[in-house]
Amino acid sequence: MRAALAACAVIAAGCAHPLAPAPDDAAAVIAAERAFAAESVRTDMRSAFLAHFAEDGVLLRGGWVNAREVLQGGAPPAVTLDWAPQHVEVARSGELALSTGPWIRTSRARPDAPAAHGHFVSIWRRQDDGAWKVEADLGISHPPGAEQATVEVVQPPEATRAGETLDRAEMRFVAASLRNGAHAAYEEHALPRLLLYREGRAPVRGKAAALASGALTGDKVLWFADGLDMSRSGEFGYVRGSYAAAADPARVAGHFLRVWRREGDGWGIALDV
């Protein structure tokens, strides 16, 4: 795992194209997210995803898969999927961003049927032509009631590129999870403003609330990274992959995406789903 994470970090740092930050990157990401959702409602979910995902963008279909490869040629699902950004974070370098918020899914065949609710998490990347495209996407389902009308924008903090790299921070988290259990690992590595998403539960805001929620257990968990990406400014990044119980590492228990922020000289977990 050490070698895989280190290789990802080198690729992310070495292959980034120089981009000048837009005057208001958060507003651009919000507009891109809203346009994506509007197209989903106006046309269909499949067409919207094909239009707004990057060529190498991934989503979950039993595992992390290329979105375009699995969606091209398929029939549009008989549902209407709508969503809205509720929380947005952008790297200081202006090319990598997080957008998350509530989604609602209704049946087109049975419009009177109860709607499904949940929250999505999308990582966006600004392309060479300035357009924002989705790089990674996943979400959770939960009971209704977690929506809000306003969008919270987290301003990029002052940070230095010196010190620990993102892959090292992730490896420290994995080691803590194996040594002391997941609850202790999040207690050690999460930022105070952590957003914690778990299937079937409403999002939990704040590290203290997450630790007290019961969503984080003391079970020892092994995390396998499939991909890691970091902003050019070196203070924002994410890791995605799969996880398994330490007692049964060969059986995949699920998949994750973890957003990290460097604040000061150290990395902390800003969002975990």
C-alpha cells in the first residue's frame, strides 16, 4: 500500500497542468453543480452524467469504475434525480474542489411513490479549457430531513507545502486504524469541522458529534487506496478506495472517499464517506 500511495502522489504532483485560479472558484463550482443537476432533471440522469464527468471520472458500481465506460450505451434509468450543493471547498490553486449536498430521487413510472433521499459527494477538477468536470462521485441514502437552502463555502486556509505529504498522512491514519481501531483513528486525524457520512444515517457535522454518534466503532479497519489526488497548492486532496475488517482483509466490506485539508503544517480529515 505504501508504494501505491507514493506512486499516486508522484503522478498527481507531476502531471498537473498549470492553471490560473478563477476570480471566484467556489461560485464556479456551485454553478457547475447546479447546471449538472438541472440537466439531470431536464433530460435524464445518464445524459447528465456523460456530459459532466471527466474522461477519467469514476463512480461506484460495485467498485470504482470509469463513469463513461459504464454509462455509454445503456438505457437512461426510469427515475428523476435532482440535487443541490450544500457545502463547497476549493483548493487555493483553484483546480480541485469538493461539492456535497442532498439528493432526491423520484420514479418517472410511479410519480406518486415515496421519494428516496440522501447526500452526494463529488470531487471536481477544472479542465485545461477552464470547465469544471467531475473526477469522483459517490453518496449515501438516508431518511429525509437533512436539507438546507444555503450553501456553506469553506475558504482555503493558509498552509505551507513543507512537512508531511498527503500519502504519509493517509498511511498514518491507516496504521492508527489497525492499531487502535477506527474511532481512535478519526479522533486523532479528523478536523474539528469534520463531515461524516455513513449509509442510512443523516450526515454528522463536527468531529465531537461524529465521535459521539455511534457511527464510528472501535473495530480495526484496513483501508486500501485505489487513487489519491492532491491540489497543486498542496493543501487539499482526497483518497478513494475500499476497506475491510482487519480480521478478514480478503473480503471487501465497502468503499470510501476521504477528503483531507492541510491546516497549518498538518493534514486533517475534512470529510469522510
